[in-house]
Amino acid sequence: MSQDNLIKLECGACQQINYFSRKNKKTSKERLTLAKYCRHCRKHTSHKETK
């Protein structure tokens, strides 16, 4: 993956970084929020994009 488009997704509950994804930063300026499974919490939580 290109480092320019790489983003980290952090769990909203336990603050652990669980996922990496890609995003076109030129077309979407706001931060991405997805409902993903957190293996530390063992449930589905909201994951937000971090710097």
C-alpha cells in the first residue's frame, strides 16, 4: 500500500489500533468512521481514523 493513502483505524472504546486502510485524501477531507470488530473488546465498535 502507498504510504500517502494509508490510514489507521482506532477503536473508540479501548483506543487500540486494529485496522489499516486506504483513502483518497484529496477527495474526502473528513475523517472516516466505520463499525468494525475489535478483538480486544471482543465486540463490534466504532473505529475512527487517526493521524
